[in-house]
Amino acid sequence: MHHFKLRMVLLVVLGVLTIPKWAFSQSEEINLERIVVTPLRYGQEIGEVGSSVTVITEDEIKNSNADNIIDILELQTNVEVNDFYGNSAKAQVDIRGFGGEMAALNNLVLVDGRRVNEVDLSGVDWTQIPLNQVEKIEIVRGGSGAVLYGDNAVSGVINIITKRGAGKPHLEFGSEIGSYDLNSQSLSLKGASNGLSYVLSASRQSTNGYRKNSFFKSVDFSNKLEYEVQNLLKARFSFGYHRASYGLPGSLTESDIANFGRRHSKYGGDHGLDKDYYFLIGVKKEFEGTGALDFDLSYRNKFVFSDLMGGNGGFNPFRKSPIKTIGFTPKFKVDRDILGRKNNFITGIDLYRQQYKSKNFNSANVIQDFTHINKTSLGVYMQDELEIINNLKVIGGFRYERQRYAFNFHDYSGWYSDVDKNITPNRKDYNSGFVYNYAQDSSIFASYNQSFRFPATDEFFSGTLNTDLKPQISRNYEVGIRHRFNVDVGIEFSVFNMDVENELYTDPTAFGGLGATANYSKTRHEGLEFGSEFRIIKNLKLTGNYSLSRATFRGGPFSGNDIPMIPNHKANIGIQFQPLKEVTLSVTENYTGHRYRLNDVTNTRDYIKQHFTTDMAIFYSKNDLTVSLRINNLFNEYYYDFASYGVFSGKKVYYPAPGRNFSLKLEYRF
């Protein structure tokens, strides 16, 4: 309670400090750096985007408490992170309230424009891109990206843009130590010369984790080359290798916590191993005064191994799953006025071929069954932005996407029937909207769009093939404003509504209590979002955001009930203070409201309690040296990112979040 009161006093003081700047700010010429965003497949200034957008810059990343991308995302407006084990290995990101185990499948994740969503339920591997290689992160909330990207872009698009080489050749070295035996090092070579920019990097990380058997160890290598072949012709090549091993401590019951503590692991030997590498080749040809032709050819090979001897009680505990993906994504953009009005038109094709294989083995390492699924996806899209009067643009787009799944399954034990079948779902979707720039760096926008999600490979298939699963369809409405009062004060506000048909969710009672994916007929996701930025004095900056969300079932046996695992309220306040030129102090206060537990569709169980956490960091930077000290969960709050209960057992289970922890990091540029 004492900590709660301290936080309330802090919030009130911060609010009072902002009043003079807000009330008496004078109109002045705004001269801000032009922020260009690219998650909608071409560059736009942020004020021209007809949807809710957040851009996290390199400076903001440096001056944060974040050690990885997950740490950055959980601070953003209406973005909820469920980090089950506290090591980011299997973390899930939820935008605009989809909750539960399927939330991560409703947002699309890109790295330099390349899709990294998995074909199965394993989710995005957020550890595959070390944070020190990230230049900025762009988040577009809502379904505005569905026409341009298709599957998964229901609640938002996250584009992670990695750094590119610039200037004279130089080395950058980083080393970090911290709680739970955290130890990491990174080394990169960067530069640019004669039309060639390059980044070559390597890093390693290891930690024992907050809980027993929540260790994480990774090794990463990557390069990014860009070359201007000749005027208006550019080529690019990137390659990455990621290897990670991690513990899977599982959930804890109330009696486990009472008897053994929050850091206990029920399954001390369960673990996983990921190996992942990719390469991408791209060419861009610009046509002066007309537009540009751009295409990428990519290949990805991922291997996932899991050992669940404890968690599965010896029932087929070993799984090996190689996944291969080939992508070809040509697009053509036209920048040409129509009747004297600015017009941007883009059209393209997304072609992906994914091969998913999975083999299950018993405790004697003898194969029990195999699943082979080939998935081919073809999407064709077009979108146009036309300025109909000065500073007012209308937006319209259309997409057709067809997917073909070829299933092949054989069970050596004879429990299940063999499967050899093809299915070919398809979708047609569209968007419309407008954005009006009524002042410099200020705009209002509104949009209506339809988005979709096809089932993941193992949603269709879990022992038996369920061809009755339907694609999920979402109809999205959004209205918002971005307003810049002056160079020091800016706000963003948006209201959204998503009506979803055939929402894909896990039915915990299906498949003999093991659970299986099903369609719920109708749901609604609605809310509002607010973000602000104030520079109170020259060396003191305050940022904050708040989101109010509600997701409910509509019709059926749970009509009117809240969808589990979605907090109604989420807020964040951050302070950056620079008392000296070389020193920056950062303090962040995070709040997540209460939520119903996973599986509590009747809303009859007790909540996952609300929680506050406070993070603090101090940075010293001079010339080519930066030293930072970070303290997370300063007041050692005991809370849970994720909790559930057994439908048949009735037991409450928890995934405890880390307590107070620190890290010390040194970075040097040669």
C-alpha cells in the first residue's frame, strides 16, 4: 500500500508539472525532424498515415530500460505482453485486446519488411533480432495493413527496422552483466563507402532466468548490405543466423508457490532449442518522376526441438519440427499527379511457399507419428491515396488472397486415422478512409477496413483434421487525431471498434480436455487510446499513454461476457531528465488492470490482479563511451503476466513474473 501511495503522489506531481506548459503554450512554427514510417510498404511522413501509429526511435530505445524488443513493446499504447518465463523465449504480444493463446496470431510482425510470423502456433521468436541492431520500431494499430499484407494483420502491424551502415568504417562493442547471471556481448562492424553500406554483427547472451529452469542462451550472426548499383538502381542482401536454447519451467499452482516459492519449476528438465537462418535478396528500380519497382526474394529455414519429459508425463515428450519458407514479393509504386492532385498508387503480389514437418517421439526416442503440411499462399493487392483537396487524402484498397493447405499425417500407434487431404480457403478484403492535415504535424483520420486470419497449420490439425474451421473476419472502424501544439507538446487520440466473426480461439474442453481450436460466432473489441509527449523544460521530458479496452462475446452461451486475459485499463508514464550533458535519468511507471484468467469464459473465477511496476535507468555517455545501469521492477512487485485455471481440475495456475533485477551495460565505439 505504501508503494501504491508513492506512485499516486508521483502521478499527481507529474500532472501538475505539465499544466503550465499545456495551458500557456504559444503558437509557434514547428520545426521537427520528419519522421517517415514504412509499415504500409512505402515511406510516408507519420502525419500522413490514416491510422494510429507509434514510432519508437533509436534514441528512445537507447534511453529505455529495455534489454530486448519485448521490453520496448510492452511500454506502448494498447500493447500487452505475456512473457511466460521472463526470458522472452515464448513471449506473446497482443494489440487491441485479443487475449489468450491466440492473441499473437492477430498481429503481423515484419523485420525490414520481411514476414516473421510462423506458419504454426509456435509464435514469433522475439529473440531473433538483438536490440542493439534495431534502428526503430513502427507499430500501426488496427486493420489498416490487411489489404497490403493480408493474413495476420488483424489488430496491427509491427515493423522492426534494423540499422544500416553509415560513415567511416567503425567497430561497436557492447557487454552487459546483471541479475540471474545475465552475461552478454556484441560486436558489429558498420560503415559506408562508394555506394555500399554494410553492417556485420555477432552477439551472444546467457542468463539463468528468474525461475529455476528458465535459462536462456543465444548466439546470433547477421549482415545487411545495400549497394547503389547505378543512379536510381539499388540492390540489397541480408543474412541472419539465430540459435537459442531455453528452459520451460511450466506453470505453478497455488500450493506449488506456497510450498516452494515463486521461482520454483515443476518441470526442471523441460527445455527447447531453436535454430533459425534466413537470407534475403532485393532490388529496387526507381523511375524518375513516375515511381519504383521493388521486389524481395527470401528463404528461411527454422528448426524447433522440444523436450517435455516432465510436462507431458512421458507421453510423446520429444518433438522435432523443421519449417521452411520461400517468399517472393514484387510490388510497383506509382507517384504521379492526377488532374494536378497528388496521387500514390501501389500494387503487388505476395507469394509464399511454406513446408511444415513435425515428428513426435516417445521417451525411448521412437517415432510415434509425423505431420507434413505444405502451405502455399498467393495474395494480390492494390491501394490508392488521392489528394482530393489541399491536405485531404482519401484512401482505398482491395486484396484477394488464396491459401492451399496439403495435409499428410500418419500415426504409427494406430490411435488416429491417416490423413491425406487438401483444402483451399480464400478471402477478399478492402479498406477505405481519409486523413486531413489541418496544420503542420497535425491531422485527423478515419478508416473502415476488413481484415482476416486463416488458421495456423496446427489449428487445423491436432491428431484429427478439422476442415470445418473457418477464416476469422474482422470489420474495423477507427477515428483519431494527432495534434502538435508546438515543438514541446504533442498528443494522439483514437477510438476503435472491431466486430469479429468466426474468431479463432482455443476450446479447452475439446479433444478430451487437451484443447483444440474452434470458431466463436461473434465478438467485439472496442476502446480508446491516448498518448502524449511534453518537454516541460529543456532537460526534462514527460511521455505517457493510456488505453481503455473491452472485448466481449456476442451471442451464444457466453454473450455479454468479457474475453479472458484482456485488461480493461493499461497505462504508462515515463520521465527523462538530463541534469548534466553526459548524464540521463529515466524513470518509467507501468500499470496493467485486472483481467479474467485464461479459460474463464463464464467470468466466474477471481481476477488476475492489477499491478504497478517501476523501472529506472541512468546513462552516462561521453564521446564514444556509454555506460548504463538499469533497475527493473524497482519495488519488487509480485505479479503474473499470465494465469489460467484447469477446466476439469479447477486448479488455478500461474506464471510468475521476475522480481527486482538489474543490469550494467558498457558500449564503446572504435
